Amino acid sequence: MKVALLNPPWRFDHSIYFGCREPHLPLELACAKAHLEARGHAALMLDGHLLGLDAATLAERTRAFAPDMVVVTTAPSYLFWRCAQPELAVPRDVIDRLRGTAVLVAVGPHGSTTPGTTLRKLDVGVVLRGECDEAVADLADAAGAPARVAGAAWREGGAVRANGGPRVADFAALPPLAWPDAWIARHHHHHHRFDATPDGPGAEVEASRGCPYACTFCAKIDFRDTYRRRALPALLAEIDALIAQGVTYLYFIDEIFLPQRPLLEALRERPVRFGVQTRIDLWKPDLLDLLGAAGCVSIEAGVESLTPEGRAALDKKCRLDTDELTALLVRARRTVPFVQANLIKSLGDDAARIAAWREGLQRQGVWANDPVPLFPYPASPDYRRLWGEPDEAAWERAHAHYLAQFDTFSEIQETRPLPLPVLEADCRC
């Protein structure tokens, strides 16, 4: 089979989208490409966002490849599957330009959680649910027949059929991913880096996938859920290849970058800086020192609430109190130039206490955000606690609930997202 793997030219006009809008490496497509080629299939990977290709040009280059199957991701890189935009206008635009050329396939968080909705909105032949690393290759092996592929969903006789639930990839066995030199040269962005001006290309990598915790707000139930750690030799081989291509900064997209001494010691010997997202309560002071010595220049740490009751309501399973969390954040700042503590807005917050805590941290060089309401993604426990299992209206329901929170908190901002009818009209939500 000839398989085209496409990352659309992303834009987020009038969208509720909390991810970074700069181009990032489409890791899910590179994983699929590695498995396709290992099984003898031909794969063309194109990234409209990173390469600056509009939808028409992306479709033209895809048609020139004459694919048997076209795979389009519905979120910009595995990094943002947990905070994807709710609407599907951008991937739909690409898909519409490729009708009649091949089997059309969608991968991503939307189809993983709401396969029927995604099949309808995108009008594709197949949705692959969950992590798509091996699933795309399985579909190619099956010549595009979804009934033979675990995790596939499709329409038949007016009904949605599904061959099992979302897939979980054999992430530990993932081989080193390879990227074209021209792609790396264009990757100017250093994700979540604020300590210095980029001095070379950036890149995204994975040391682990999934998370052993189940915080109520985290959208990962149907993808990137089970915690797995990647084999270190393959990860280091991938990192060394990126360094050889000129990369000076890596961002680990891991849901939770857990302490891993062998990896940190290996990174300490390599000429590269990096950033992570983690839980500060899982680190000991000596490992935080090693994290900084290994080249970490950016930490995004989830604290979420300043009270034990607030953290318990979010199912954080945090064993430290706020003073202990604060001490670890300050300790990390000794060796890491940028440390951020994330807070979530919830009813009952003590605004004065939060402001004082933020100011105290900032005096010690640690930044904490002004708490904001969360979007109840259909793949999160929060959504299911509110409404049960996601249905055809899940994304619209979550969107409306998110907008209502601005009124609940009496904090309507100039950047308040547009109401749902406008979103539907402009973006085919």
C-alpha cells in the first residue's frame, strides 16, 4: 500500500484551543510511518503546518503521490491530543480536497472518544481509535478494510461499527524516529522555553507515554492513558540523531516526565537543553538538582489547587501539602531557569490567598498562572462525572459548559471565546 500521512495547516480562528500555535513535529505520524515502512508499505509524510503548505498545496502534493490510503490527524501532534481544539474545520478542509483519491482515514483524540461524531463531521471511511502507531500499518496490511483492524470504526448500513475500543501501542518497542533535515531546519520553535533566545532548531520527543494517575481534568481516557516507558537505547539514538541535525533544544511531550536517573545522566553528557511537564510532588531534591544539571531549562508543574480539599476533588493523589510543594518549586528554580506552577480555577478558591502565593513564588523566580476554568474534554473524567459517556453532542456540550463558567466566575474577558452558534457556523463544529 501507498499511504499518505498528513498534518493539516493548522489555524484556530475563534477556537477554544489551549495548546501552542507554533508548528511541532507530528509524532503520531512519524510513529505510523516507522511501522508502515517496517512492513514494506510506502509512506509519504507531509506537514502543512511546519512546511508552510496551505490545504490546496498539501492536497496537490498528496495526489501526486497517488496514495491508496490517506491518513489525516485531527489534532496538532501527540503533544496536544489532550487539549485539542473542539472543531474539525481544518482537517475537514484537507479531506474534502482529497475525496475520490484513496481510502480516507482520521486519527486523533476526536475519533478516539467520539468515533460516530468524527465519522459524520469529517465524512471519512475509517476512524482509528486510540494510539495510531501500529493501527495505521494494520489497516494498510488489511488493504484498508476496517473490519479486520482492532480499534477501527466505520459506517455500515447507516450505523457506526467498531472493532473494539481504543488502541494502546507497544510504545516501549518504538524504534528511533527519523526526520528530514529540511523539517528540522524549519523547526525554529523551542516549546515552553523562556530563558533564552533559540540558538538552533528545536524538536519534540517522547521518553514515556501515558500517566499512572487519573486526575479528573485530564483528557486521556481513550488515548495515551496507560503509563509506559520507552526503551532508553532507542530514545537516545533518536536524540543523538536530532543533535547531529543541529537541534539544541528538546521538549519531552510525556504526559508526566517522571524521575528517571539513567536518562538524566545520559542527557547530562549531551550538548542539548530540554523542557518537561511533570508533577513536582514526585521529585526529591537531589533528583531536581540532577534534572537541572542534565540540561533542563523549563519545567511546567501541575499544582492545580492550594488546598488539600481542592487537590482531592481533582483526584490528584498528592501526599504533600502546599508548603512542601512550594519548597520543591523553589528548589527546582535553583538550577532550572524557568519553573511554572499550574493552577486551575474552581468554586471556593480564596482569591487573596492565591494572589499572595503567586506573588511569593514570583519573588523567588517561580511563575504561577492566574487560575482559569478548564474545558471538560469528552476524554476526561470530569466530562463523564457531569454527563456520563460521550455522545453525538459531547463536544458542543463541553463547549457550552466552558463558556458558562466565565459567567459563573464573573470574569468575562475580552478574549472570551465565541458562543457556540458562531463556532458551528464558522468552523463546522
